[in-house]
Amino acid sequence: MNRWDIINTLIQKNKYKTYLEIGVYQKECFNNIVIDYKVCVDPDKRCNATYCMTSDDFFSTNKESFDIIFIDGLHLKEQVHRDIQNSLKCLNDNGVIVCHDMCPWTEKVQTRNWPPELDCWTGDVWKEWVHLRATDENLNMYVVDVENVGVGVIKKGQQDLIEIPEKLSYSYLDENRESALNLISVEEFNKKMANT
């Protein structure tokens, strides 16, 4: 199972009709999404996105709402914070936000600069995920352990807040991965979909 499998499962299960993707790179995920209406945003002209602009610029003028939003843009905590907050404002009732790169399995891939020797880079976006798990009781959040980087799912709802240290470090994540991220397996995700 990969990110678009998760997204397509959520689309089918909830009969979603509208999709927004933030950050498309080579459009691999975007092209595999099966839905009535989909748009994407990326400032890189080579991506041939529907909207060639930053996500901040897109959200500042956007008037549409969406059933499902996938965030895979700039892999920095503060950018993902803005992308999630902006996405919540244009999310339809019963909609979901899906976030890539929420479970880095090595310290090196979660640095703030993409190490040139690595194929995979998650950045420090997991810190925003954990921050939301500690501060926003009006969300329901979990991360599916796939693609060696994790795919997070956010719905409006309820969650018990977790306690986190003032300064988040990779060692904290490594020691508290399951509880900090609310990490679940693919099997648990499939069960969750079958029971909702």
C-alpha cells in the first residue's frame, strides 16, 4: 500500500468528489488519484500543476472547498503548519487531510535541508504533527506506516491530547513513535476503513 492507495481508499469509502494536492513533484500521486474533480498546486513550472504558485499564495485567494486534501509540499514544520491550518478552512464536512512524510525512520532524513546523498527526505514535518496531537483536541489523527515515511490522516473530531517535551528531538520521536504519531499498520488502517 502507498500514499495514493490510502487516498483512493478514503475517496471510495467516503464517496468524496473533490481533491486538492499541495506539492506534486512528478505528478505520480496526482495521476493515480481516481475522483471526479482534482486540482494541484506547485510553484515549480516543470510540475505542470493546475496552479503554478506556492500553497500560501493559492490559499490566500482560494474560494473552493474540498473533500480530501493531500499535503506533500515544502517539508518544513512551519510550512506544514500553514498548509494544515489553511486546509482545515476549506475542508468540507466529513473531509480529510492526508499528509506525507510524517514518520521518518532515520535521523538523517528528517533534517531541515535535503542531504544530497539521500533519495528520501521527510524534513521536520513530523514535529508539526506531534504538536497538533498535543494541542488540538478537535482533530482526530493517525499515521499509517507505509512507504518508509508514513502517511498521516486528519479528520475534524476528537482526540486525547498527548504530552510532549518543550523541544522536540529525533530521539523523542524514536522512543515514542507509536504514541506520538498514533502510528498504525496497514492492517489496522484496513480494519478502520471496514468498520466506519
